[in-house]
Amino acid sequence: MTETSERSKVRSKQAELQAQVEIEVPFHDVDVMGIVWHGHYVKYLEIARCALLDKFGYNYPQMRDSGYAWPVIDMRIRYPSSAKFGETIVVTASISEWEHRLKIDYEIRNRQGQRLTRGYTVQVAVDVESGEMCFESPPVLLEKLGLSQTDE
């Protein structure tokens, strides 16, 4: 396979590994200045993450049923700008790593396309029965994502 076709294949797979949600910022999420309180962005990321996981039929109930818990072990959020009351924001969640952990990148933009926030979360598989952390993602995740061991 040529380098160009390999890059095209990777870009195509990355497009499949993302989801977007629109959220209208409610009054109860803003502070006295009318901007979203920083802690609420975590909720917006979670909404987008669940939409992404639903897309593959591997959201939290399916994770548990497959014998794995996937706790968030790391999170980072940067706030270059602020969302405001009544504004519609678009939250994009994209899977960027899956081999040893599940890393999801996020971007929040307003309808005009201005980036307001970006961040990521990292989750690891934990065997529900033993409570032990897995050092590589279980085959069920790769299956749900439509990936084979060689696609990594």
C-alpha cells in the first residue's frame, strides 16, 4: 500500500471515529457574567463522549456487560474562549487512541465556528471481575470500532 493511500485510509477511519452534538447553553450552566462556569464543560464532553460510544454500540452499559469498566483516569481542558447563555455550541468527540487506552479528543465551537474549548479524556479498561487494569485494550473494543489488530 502506498503512503498516500495509507494516509487516506487513516483519515477515513478517523472520520468514522467521531461524533458531534449540539447543545444550547442553559441558564443554570452560567455564572453571574452570563458565561458557562468552567466545571460544566466536563458535562458537555460527557454528552459528546456518550454520543460517540453509542455510535459504536459500546456505551457504558455495553462496556459493563462485556466485563470491563472504563474509568476516566486523565482529563485536560483548555478554555481559549467562553460559551455564553443561550448560545448553541457544537461539541465534537473523536477517538484518537485505542490500542492501550481509550483517548478521546474534544473540541467545542460556537455556530460561527470559533473554537471555545478543547480537551481530552483518557480511559483504561479494568476487568470488572478481578478489578485489575488491562495494559492493552480488550478485543471487544477493537471489534466494536471495526478495527483489527493490524489496523492499529
